[in-house]
Amino acid sequence: MKILPAGVEVEADKGELLSNILSRTVSFPLPCGGAGYCGGCAVRVLEGKVTPPTREERLTGVIERGMRLACRTKVMGSVVVEVPRIAPVATVSGMMPRFELSPLIRKSGLGDMALPRSLPQPSFSFKGIAFRSGGGEIGLAVDLGTTNISGSLLDLRNGRPLIEGFVRNPQVSRGADVITRMEKALEGEREALRNMAIQGIEDLSSKLCKAVDVREEDVSIVSVVGNSVMHALLLGLPVDSLSAAPFEPPLKMWVSGPADEAGFERLSESWLLVPPPLAGFVGSDALSDLVVAEMLELERPYLLIDLGTNTEVMLVTDDVLATSAPAGSAFESNVPSGVGGVRGTINRVRITEEGIEVEVEGRPVGLSGSGLISAVAEMLRWDLLSENGRMSRELEGKLRLVDSPRIEVTQRDVREVQKAVAAVYSAWRILMRRKGLSHEDLKGVYLAGTFGSHVDPSDAIEIGLIPPVDPETVVSLGNTALSGAKLLILSEDAFTKFNELYSMVTYVDLARDPEFSEAFIEGTYLRGPPPDPSSGNL
């Protein structure tokens, strides 16, 4: 294989990924770790035979540009590859659909109505409302996650991200999951949790601005999406309605206005824009996922699953059914060896005749959620685990992956996985039953979220986490919650799409569904139950 413009010639095995060859030969980045959603590893294949384009390549638009994703393209003979001289910025982002640049804020004009507090010299306007800002044409899109706060600093003049990154959500000191944080809010810590959310967003802003030599005062608009609990805590709203049936968000409307009025200090020059949550525990992050999926023009019907500490599941047909399931913490924080979002996590496990192989960058420190799923799937494949979740006697209650430090999967860990799988399983199964759909009817299963993007589809199918579809139809979209937050700033069409899709969604309360108990019990059987021929479903 010849690599241009470096002029390097290397030997490669037939069927080897371009990304693997390039990574060991030249300085070649894989911003999303080879998950296939960021487009940061696009190269040109000038000569030779490679594998056909994948669904990810079509969705990211690289094919239209005459390029290929190195992480999805395998060499099938002698090839010549050109590596563009670009500096990818994607680190926590997801797929971005094509859009027409039309930022939601612009330089104020004579026809704009100025806010009294912003006089005498309003400089920007949002939908005709002018406000005073010392900022420049810089935007900040934020995904306020339960564990991490991800963000993208945007140049509003050309729509390009300047840099992307994340910080830990300071609220983790008050609990790893939304239920614990709601309890803290109800016990009188609501204001403290609000301040932590604002601090986290502003810490992220400072980190990103410093990295590209931009003043925080230059940020003139901030969009924030998140789950329903994060939405309420950011705005300092009571969470009583989310803590008891029928579990309604305290506010289901757009929030927009000067950021200083919402409590921001370092971003006080900005305009704040927060979309509404959909319902229950399906927040504006799920709405953001949906906007991106629809702007990608995915063929219906399809399942969209945002795997995370709080997992949202949406079935898109002629309308949209949506629900949520608490699952993410069971894959990581409730597991002794579980860690997430750090270098050294084991992301994949494979059992061979020679022993156990782990996929990890650097020195192993623990198991990621995808690594735990992979380990459980492998135990099933090798008959080291029964479908009811019982480890074989030869394992003596644990599967040792790494000796130093000791990283293992225990019987207790498997039980945690069973509960998490059952929650997600019951969500998509009930939605599909309501529409009378079989897994064979689905045109695709799309996984969103940083966690979901690193799950091997074959592993997820093996344990019943997603329907038993052809693994080729399972596509990782990356952090589309952040992608949607970016689109919200950059495109008036996306803003319109947010409103259109909001009215299309029907929320399904799993706890009140008569089939929930049955579906949950089914889901605890790894691989799921055999199809019921009499039902005509699944």
C-alpha cells in the first residue's frame, strides 16, 4: 500500500482496515476511536481495490466528497491512499447531517426589538429580539449529561467547530444517577445542584476557549440539551413532579434569554437557548437525537436508542413513540471494576482457545460499559454463562480479565447487566408491540450517545440489548445530542425541525404498561426468549 503525500509504501494484509495500517505507519488520528460516526478519518482511495461503502460512510457524506472512512474501509489488494492534511476536531461529537447555514443569532438591525436591559447598544438579535453582548460570532453547544458535560465551540460565520471536548459533571459528587440527584434536590440541595450544572458548563467553556485562544466573552449564544432531570436542575426548577407518578417534567417549553438571568457569570454576555424535554425522563437530548436522525433522512421504521445513564428509546414510523429506561449506571458505576470516560478502559473482550484478549488503549484500569457487555456476550458464546445469567461452575463466580490490576467480571456484575438489559429490552419490545412490528420490519437500529457508540452490535444482539437484526443494519451515530445542540445554533431549519418533531412524539410510560412486567422478566433471560409464533411479533 502506498500512502500519499508522505510517499510511504507499507505491506498490509488483505482484509485489514485502512485505519489500522495508517495508525501504525503515519501519524493518523481516529477522533471517535474508530466508531465510524465523526468523519475525522476520511481519506481518498486513488487506486486499487477496497471493500464497498458502508452505511456509516453514506450517512456521514464522505462518499459524496469522493472519500472513504479509513475505520470502515478494508484493503483487498494493492492500493494508493491519500491522507488529507487536516486537523480533525471531533472528540465527543456525533454524525452531522447536511444543513444550510443560517445561525439563530445575527448582528442586530433597525427592525429588531431591543430588550430594555440591553440598551443603549444592542449588538445581536435572536428572532428579532435584540440584546447587548460584547461577544463575537462564536457559539457554544452543550450536552448536559448525567456523567459528562460535552461541548462544541462553533464559528458562526462558517458553521465549523473550533474545538470539542468534555468535563465531568460536578453533580457526580451528589450521586451517579438522576434518581439520587432528585433525592438530594428534594432534601434541600436544589440550588447547590443548579450551581454545579452552571459551573460545569462554564468550566467546559473555559477549557475550550483557552485551547483555541478565544475569549469567553466572545461566546454570544449557548444551546443546552439534556435529560429531564438535568434540564430541571440547570434551571433551578423543583423536581417534585418527576419524583412521583405520572413523572412529568416541571417545564415543557422553550427557555431563551440572556444567560446572566439564568445564573451564568463567565458566559453572561451570551444568549441562552434550552429546548423543552419531551416527557417523563425523555429529555431534550432525546429530542436532539431525533432531529439529527430525521435530518439524516433515515429510512423508516427504525429504532433510535441513546444508551447512557438514562437510556431513551424511540421507535420512528409515521409518528414517534418514545420511552426511557434506567440502565447506564448498571453497566459502569454499579460494577466494582466499572469505569467510564477515561483512558485505559477495556472496551472489548474476546475469549479464544489461548486465553482472554482485551481491547484497551494504554494500561488497563477498568471496564467500560461496552467492555462489560462484550465480556458477558463472550461468556454466553462459550457456554460459560447460561441464559438465566448463572456462571458455570468452572469460573467459580468470576471471570478474570486482567491480573494487575485485578479486573474481573463477577456473578454480581452479571446480575446488574441482566437488570440493565431487561430495562432496555422491555422499552423497545413494548414500543414495537404497540406498532405491531417485528424486528424484521426494521430498516435500521441506530445507537446514539458516547456509550452506545462503542458497543459492538454483535455483542448487543447476543445479550438481547437490541433486537436480533442483521448486525450490518446497526449503526453508531455518536453523540447526536451534541450534534442537535450544534444544529440548533447553526440552522433555522433545525430550530423548526425541533418544534415539528416535538409535536409528533407520543410518550409511553413503561411503568403503567400492562405488558411491562412480562417484558422485563423476558429481558432478564440473556439472548431473550424465543419468538412466539402465535403473536406474529418479534
